[in-house]
Amino acid sequence: MLDDTLSRTLRRILVFVLFLYAAWIGAWILLRMLEPRIGWIATDAGRFAYWQVMKLLVWVLPAVALIRTSGHRLQDVIGLNRVRSILLWGGGAGLVFVVSALITRAAGDKPLFSPKLTWAFAGGVIVAPIVEEITFRGAVLPELLKRYRFVAANTLTALLFLGIHLPGWYFQGRLPAMLAQPVGGALSIFIIGWVLGLVAYKSKSVAGSTLTHILNNLFSAS
């Protein structure tokens, strides 16, 4: 009976991940097809609107469905009631990322904090952390924890989190550079993903990892 439960868990994860990757690649291909035909989509506001719709359809709705079919409640996974853990783990890890970013900027003689309020900024700092945390730390990680110990489950989740960035880098023509770049590239995404999984696990709250994610992206994007 236990083996059947674990098999169903792995099948759910496999189906979810395959759909996510295939649909996300399809979203990039569709964008390239629409941009020459619909001028508005080629604007910053148009791309923002397009990607928010795609994230809702490709990421959020399937992730929520996976959470529910796994026997969890979305509000419990998000864990907004765990304020102390959110601030301790989410805020603490976020502060580490902020300090690291400030040191890197200071060493490179760059402005410490110079955000540009654009559509891309809103998508990267506000929307992306929420969507990505619900998907990977809210849906994928808890499912993998049913089958694997935390280190293995979190490492696999971080690898999947890294993998979903590859289509965007490819279509933007940045894939080789991001794979080779030691800081700010693929290795950094994997490490950040691993830390986000640790925060979500320790705080028992996706809100905690979302806070960390927002703080990291805020200073990375500025």
C-alpha cells in the first residue's frame, strides 16, 4: 500500500514537471510568433501582461491543483499565520542575500540601491517570487518529501527550479553565458533555490521563502 502511494506521488510529480516544462517552452515559442503580428505584445506592458497570464495558466493553477490533490490546503502551505517563522527564517535569509548583494555592489563600485520602477521590475520582484515559490516550494518540494529525505528532495527541487530558467535564457540568447557565469548565473540560481527550499522547510511556510525571494530579487534587479 505504501509503495502504491509513493508511486502515485512520483507520477504526479512527473506529470506536473513535464507539463510545466513543455508548456513554458510553448509559451516562449508562442510569444515569438505573436510579437511580429501583435505590436502591443512587443511593448513592456504587453510582455508583462502576456507573462502574467502564462504564469497563471502554466504555473499557478497546476501548482494549486497538485497541492490539493496531494491532500494539502493552500492556506496551510502558504502559512501566513506563522509570522514569527516567516520573519525569522524568511527575513533572516533575505537579509543575508541583501548584505551579500550590497557587498558585491560596493566592491564593483556600483550604486548600492537604484531600483527602476518598470514592468520588468514588477514582474521580477513581486510576481515571480510568489509564482515560483507556490510552484516549487509549495507544490513540488512537499511532494518530493513524501519519497525522499529533505536534502535529496530539496536538491532535486533546486535543480528543477534551475531547469525552468533555461528556456528563457535560451530564447533571450543568454543560455551559454548564464551556464558559464559563476556569479549571477546557473550556479547562483541553484544555490538560491536550495536556500529557498531550506527556508520553506524550516519555517513551514511558503510565505517565508517568498519573503526571502523578494528581498533577493529586489537587490539583484536594482
